[in-house]
Amino acid sequence: MKFEIELEGKLRRVELAHAGEIARWAIDGRALEADAVEVSPGVYSILIDGKSFEVRVEPKGDGSLQVTTGRRECAAALRDPRQWKRYRGAGIAAEGRQQVTAPMPGKIVRVLAKTGDSVEAGQGLLVVEAMKMQNEIRSPKSGKLERLLVVEGQTVNAGEVVATVA
């Protein structure tokens, strides 16, 4: 997985690859020995080159993130290059009834909305876990969650319809 993180105005390219149980990280092309575990929502325990850090990540209203470790705080923004590819033209595609599909095979670990709920475009509907990474599946449009086709603990295949938003 490749993505970009903007930390206090400086853009960093991050790569994450899994080789079995081992995660391999690279930041700006430099290999890094690190392990990260979410210990509670928004709180991560990170081990980098033998040093342990507790990091809190809180979303801000403008879509950016507030990252805190120890006494240091910084503003961050996460940019996933796949985001543009997945949602370009979304204004046109988000008209009418939309089927929401699983972007990758995995296990549904959390259901964030229920059938009949009013949802906003970009609001989280489900969390799917794949290769020990949790990914939020979001609503493609504002509307009503018409059908939810999965439950927590269920496995899904890539491209499988998991919900319908009307």
C-alpha cells in the first residue's frame, strides 16, 4: 500500500508491504523497522527501531488530523493516491441508488450504520479488516442506507456488494 502524509506542510511518501506476519515500511524511500498496533480507537502503540511511542490521532472538522505523541502535536493530512482513481467523477456516479462494494477481500469487523439510517457522503458504513489493516468503507452519497447485506464477523470478497444507499 502506498500513500502520502502531509505533516506540518511537508509531504512524505509512505509504503507499507506485508510479508507474512512482518510489515515492511519505507518513508521517502528509506526502509524503516517499525510495528504499529491500534490499542484503542485513535490510539496507537508504535515501535520504531526499538523505541516505543504512544500516538493519538484525532480527526478535525476540516478533514485533517491532529497527531499527538508525548508533548508534541502536529497537523496531518492523509492522501491515498487510489482515492482520486476511485472517486473521480463521483459527483456523476453518486446519483440514484448506489451499491457499495468491498474494495478488497477481508472480514467485517465493525458495522457503523444500520438499515434505515440517514447517511452523509463519505460517512463510514463498515470496517473491513484485510492483512491486519482495518479499512473503512464509506457511503458514496448522502441518502438512506436502504440495505445492509453483511454482519460483523462475516468474510467478504473484493467487489462483493455489502450495502445499498438510496
